[in-house]
Amino acid sequence: MSELDQVTLTAGEKSVALPVLKPTLGNDCVDISKLTKETGLFTYDPGFGATASCKSAITYIDGDKGVLLYRGYPIDQLAAKSSFTEVSYLLMNGELPSSDELSKFEHEVTHHTMMHESLKSFLQGFRHDAHPMAMLAASVASLSAFYHDTLDLNDPEQRRLAAIRLIAKMPTLAAAAHRYTAGQPIRYPRNNLSYVERFLHMMFEVPSEDLELSPVVAKAMDLLFILHADHEQNASTSTVRLVGSTGANPYASVAAGITALWGPAHGGANEAVLKQLAEIGDAKNVAKAVERAKDKNDPFRLMGFGHRVYKNFDPRAKIIREMTHKVLGELGVNDPLLEVAMKLEEAALQDDYFVERKLYPNVDFYSGIIYKALKIPTEMFTVMFAIGRTPGWVAHWLEQQVDPDARIGRPRQIYTGSPSRDYTKG
Ligand code: SDX
């Protein structure tokens, strides 16, 4: 944090003093809200790499040091000691729950896991080979058509209940999308199971035999959900906030976040990483892949590498990399793609192109290998990311609803089109 309390911008004859806002942690921010009024100038920051869109107390990232805090708690401590439902409570409420608060929260989430029966026929409208992200986004957006009792955004209890419903139903909707495309009967959530076990049951239990739930698989999935739970103003969370800023209901706002997450530059990267590793196929092809990733004339990029904020190792990637070896070992899975991934990481981290640009493995680089070992279909990988990110999305939506600075998001532009001209057609 600097000693600056204002900066002065001189534009021709004009100069304007702009206040400097101080964070708890991280970069000071120049408040430019009066810049245009005082100078007529806009600022230009494509991708918002240097722009704070809001004030938030939920998550802090130090990209240079590879630090990630959820409500002040370091991600490695939460990964080692917490659970996904406890982290969900923390992100939503700002403090860790007492054991009584946690059991009440888990009980409430458990009793909101069923989806409206009509949603089963809604899913029937999709082709059998529909991508589950398309089905998830559509079914989440449709929730506002079923739950009219949580659409009054001025009522804090309705806002809270909508957040609970989204956390509760995301696994049910996700599993239903998978079961539909797999041609298997949709499974109802079992209230006697934990959050992750319930999801695994809905994903993999078939009428012809009992499902044996593996504690190793459940623990690994719970940890992956913790690691994906929030990440400051990433593209999908910023989308939830932008849509939420218009007064749109929480189901529509989160559905918009799901569609933003789908892109391969964002949450879609985990699915793209596995496909890329399979295309590389063998460690002997790694050098060629690295060369292609450096070639500006080739759109090929190393998926799972690089990050807008982290210019050091993504702390989540470190945890997932260690977890990959542990989980595959415990499950007795020997995946040749793991060796390809390790060779690719080793080659990239020794290559000047990646070193100069501070391109390190991110959260998506190893997660797909674990999902594969947990028998999650590749096209469900980004759906897994969406389940994990839901507490973050709803926490930011709730925070925005009570933010006195919150306004409708409406950026400006640099107009590069035609000057005004008359319509002269005969
Ligand atoms: C997530 O924001 C978040 O917090 C996201 C996330 C979350 O939890 O919400 O962390 C989850 O989305 C992780 C990122 C997943 N995406 C990928 O793994 C896709 C591959 N990565 C890249 O597309 C890229 O690194 C981004 C999109 C992640 C970041 O893009 P930026 O910040 O706009 O960086 P850039 O494109 O300006 O790259 C800077 C330079 C460029 O080269 P030069 O123009 O300087 O010569 O690095 C190069 C890029 O060409 N580069 C890569 C590269 N990533 C960046 N070159 C090869 N392979 C890559 N993966």
C-alpha cells in the first residue's frame, strides 16, 4: 500500500486531483469516477487488467506471490482443514460457521436439493448429444420460472434463500444433464448423504446395482470444489455481477456466469487441457507442442497455462498437482496423460518464452486428470468447475445487492466507426 492519498492528472490546461482508495490488502486504486465530468476523458483498459470494478471483502489474490485468501483464510489451510460446505458458508457469510451453524446450513442445503419435476421434461427437449454446459445454463436460468418466492431482491431472506437453492441444486441439475446425455434414468438426491456423496450418487448410481461410494473419490472431489469456490473478479464472476447490476434475478445472473465460464480461455480450459494432452499423446511430442504454443502464427496455446493475475504458480495448481499423484495412487490409476502433463510442465517452465511472460500452470492444468481418474466424463469437467464456483458466484451477487457503490454496469468505448453521414440512397 502506498502513501499516496491522491494523484493529479493534467490534461492540457486542466488538472484534476483524483482520490486514491486504500484496500485492506493489495494495490491502491485511483478513483476516476469524476474524470470524465472534469476533463471529458474516458480511460481505455481492454480486458479490465488495471481496473477495479467494485469493492469486495470476499477473496484476495496476490498474483506475484501466488496468494489466494477466501475471507482472509489461505487456500492451502482451507484445503487441508475445511470442507466444501463450510467454505460455502464462509464465502456467503464472511465468517467460519460454528459446528451448530454448519449443521443447520448443511441441513438447509440438503432440503433444497430436489429440482422441480417439470425440469425432467425440460431436459428431454435437448438432443441426446447436447453439451451439459448448455443444459446446465438453461436449467439454472429456468429456476426463476419455478421459484417465484425468491424474486423480490429487496427482501434479504429471499436473496439468501435463492443463494441456498443455487448451491443446493447445482449438483442435481449437473447430474441430471449428464444422466440425460448418458441415456440413464435421472437420480433423486439422497438426503442421508453428504453434499459430494449425494452428487456422486446422482452421477453414477444405476438401477442394476448398488453404488459403492469411495471415500477417496469423495474427499478428492470435495477438495476440488473448495479450490474452485471463488476467485475474485474473474470473467464469470464479473458476468454474474454485471447481470446482477441490472436487477436481474439471481438465477439469471448465475446462469450468465455459467455461460461465461464455458469459454476455453476460462473454465472451459480444463476440458481443453485433457483434449490437448490426448492430442499430444506422448512425451516425445511435448517439444513440438511447446514450439507451436510460442508461434504467433499458430492459434495453438498451452491450455491450463498462464493467468491474468497469477505471475507465479497458481496456489491451487500446486495443491492439485500434489493431489493428482495421491489420488491416482490411491485409486490405482496409471494415466499416461499424467506423464505427458508433467513433461509439458517441465518443458514450458524451462522455456524462455514462458519464463519471460510468467506463464505457469493454472488451476485447470491438472484438474482434468483427476476428474478423469474419478470417472467424470470430459464434457462434464467445466460443469464440475461450475458446481465448485457456485458459492463464489452467489457470495458476490449477495455482496453486490447491499453495496452502496453498486450501479448498473455500463462501460463506454473508443468509437472507431464512420463520422456522421447523410442517407442519400434514392
Ligand atoms: C481460469 O481470472 C481468473 O481468476 C480465472 C480462473 C478462476 O479461477 O476463475 O483462475 C480460472 O480461467 C484459469 C485460466 C484458464 N485458461 C487457460 O488455461 C487458457 C490458456 N491461457 C491463456 O488463454 C491466457 O493465459 C489467459 C486467458 C488465461 C490469460 O490471458 P491474458 O491475461 O489476456 O494474457 P495474454 O493473452 O495477454 O498473454 C500474455 C502473453 C501473450 O504473448 P505476447 O503477446 O506477450 O507475445 O502470453 C502469451 C500470449 O500470447 N500466452 C500464452 C499463453 N497464455 C498467454 N502463450 C502460450 N500459451 C498460453 N497458454
